[in-house]
Amino acid sequence: MIRLLAPLCALALLLTACGTKSAGNGAQPLTPASESPPTSSTTTVPPSTSPGVPRCSAATLSGTVKAEDAGAGNRYATLVVTARSRCTLYGYGGLQLVDTQGKPTPTNLIRTPNPGPALVSLQPGQTAHKTLHWTVVPTGDEPVTGPCEPPSAGATVIPPDETQPFTVVYDFGSVCDKGRIEGSAYLKP
């Protein structure tokens, strides 16, 4: 398999080096498909990191969700992660809303390209964040009286390229449109 991919990678590098222009339409580069659900933490391959600096994991991060501006049925929040030890983040990561008993509530995390992935190096105590956006307006067959979806009280957060989550308080109620949340990649404040 590697022998078959090597010529394709070489061709892709050659085309890039020859000045191929991007479409300029903000489209994200294609990444390999995965078997993961939309809330997975699979991301593209990060740029080189300093030798010996591990990726941030659930064991090295803690987090909070801070409410931001709201209006016309739109809600915004910032997921802030704090490093307990030196580590790096690259990408979007995953998020699953949960109820007060820790059971999953509808969640459909959609990656937004603004901003896209960038390598974030963190020292102990430093933070990175990502922007979250959702609606509280019922869509499709969701009820218009009462909650559109089961309310959430927390969320499990999976750092990029990791599989183990950590939990945060997410007490913003229901996320309509079947739990659709748009999320940016992590970046430094």
C-alpha cells in the first residue's frame, strides 16, 4: 500500500511546488475518510512539532465553556482548554453533549474552516480555544413548544487525534436542528 501511495504523494508535492493556485473559495483540503462518527477527533496530519512534545490529551487538559453573544435564535460559546503540562494541539477534536446523568443527547459537530487547523503549542497553564455556534430555533419535525431536543447539562470533549474524553459543564439547554453545533479548530487567544 505504501509503495502505491509514494508516487501519488510525490506527484501531489510536485504539483504544489509548480505553483498550483487554490480556488480561493475557502474550501477545506480533502482529508482521508474515516469510520468515525461526526463527533470524532480525527484531523489532518499536523505540521512537525518539537521532538519530545506530546499531543494534548484528556489527561493533560481541562476545560470550560463560556457563553458569548446571542441573538435571533443563534447562540455562541467558547470552549477553552487549559494545559496541565507541555503539549500541542492541531485540529478540531470532538464533542458529545450529555444530559445530567451523563447520557448522550443529540450532537452533530460540524467543522468550520474559519479558522482552520494550526499548530498550537501550550505550556502548563496556557489556554487554547475554539468557537461553538448553534441554534435554539426548532427545525424540521422538532417541537415548537417545549425543548426542541433533550437539554444538555455537560459535554465530553475529545482532544484532536485522541480517543479519551474529558468532561465540561455545558448548561445551555437544548441544541436544535438535531444537535447541530458548528465548531472551529483550536487556536491560541
